[in-house]
Amino acid sequence: MGGALSLTLAALAYPSMLGLETTSTSGDRIIANTQWGPLTEADRSFVVAVRAAGLWEYPVGFIGLQKGQSPAVKTASEHLIDGHAALDTTCRKIAPMLNITIPNVASPQQVGFVSKLQAAQGQQFDIEFANILRQTHGSIFNTVAKIRSTTKNTLVRALADQANDTVLDHITVMEKTGMVDFDQTLFNQTTPPKLPQADLTPPVPAAGEQMIVLTPPPTATSTPVDIDAASVAGGVTPAPAPTAGGVVGQ
């Protein structure tokens, strides 16, 4: 990046909280100054969370196409595949630009969602599918809005714009199944279980591990962020030259 980032090894530490948790109160701490604007802990965690979401929701889309009983569930499954493939393309593009490590496997909690849906059969699959995915998308929706309204980084802002459209679309198609139990789903959404940190954190990929790519379907309608346009949006000025040692903002 030729001086675009001013980071220490500590600033590259893998985000500690993901899954359905909201960003921490210290999320506004700046961990890097980049040519696209300052990068905060919350910004970094958001990029990782979007990637992790795709790593379980994209395969669930294919499970839904295979096991779904109703046309509405199959339609929702198509939206999962389409939307998360496009989000994944954006994440994989901007993560190295911002020097963010992204996962190759979803969190244990998210893997558990996949296992539960793999075990469900018949109409019960449709019900579990609609409610789990309505709950998880509803949980992240407020986080997307917070990042969009507070980030000063144009690449993260562009990802938040795309995520906002995708998450709202996925909420809508889950509701259109007619199977969402709103009382239970909203309770679960606003009162999530207190899970151990390890259950909410995707494992760090091994050094040299080949990155998993979520391939867009042949009929894809969702599009990734135009990185060139996002890079110049807002008239961001180049980052100042790195200072000796320390994380910017400490």
C-alpha cells in the first residue's frame, strides 16, 4: 500500500467479538489512518462480521434450495446466495486494502445454525429457516446502520451501504414466507443468549490458507461495491506518513 496504512502488529489483532453481538463501546478507537479515512475497531469488526455472515448464510441458501418445501423459502434461499456472494466479493476486495484479516470459517454459533437447519426436515425446516434467518438479520440490522452513520472510512461506508440493502432484502424475503413467529423472533433478537466469547468468534485462518470464495450464481442480480468509486467518494485525502511505533489514536 506504499504508506497508505499506519499499523502495528497489535492493531492487526483479530476482532474479539462477532456473531450477534453489537460493537463494543470502545469501537470508536482508531486503529489505523488510511488513504480512505481512519479505520476504527468497530469498522474492522464490521468487515469481519459481514464476511463471517456469508460463510454460513451462503451455504444455507443451497440447503434451502434443496430442502425447502415452499416456493417462498426457495426464493429466500436464492436471495441469500445472491446477496452474500456480492457482499463477499466486496469484503475480499477491501480487506487487504485495509489490512484486515478475514475468516475462512464462520463462528461456532453460526456453524450451529447450519447444523440445526441440516437436521430439520419437511415443514419444520421451512419454519426453522425463516425464523433463524429473520432473527440473525434483524440482529445485525442496527449494527449496519450504526456503522453507516458513524464510519469515516469510505470503503467501510460503501460496504455498509451494500450490507444495508442486502440485509433489508433478506429480512423482507424471510417475512414473506409467512412463517416468522414475530413474538419469539423479536424476543430472541433483543435478548440473545450470553454465549462464551469463543462461540461468537470465527477462527483465525492459518497462514497461507487458501481463501474461500463465495461464487455468484449465474443469475446474480446483486453487485459488489465499485471500489474505484468508493475510493474517491467524499474527497478523502491521503493518510499522513506513518509515525514511529504505536497505533494511531493511542
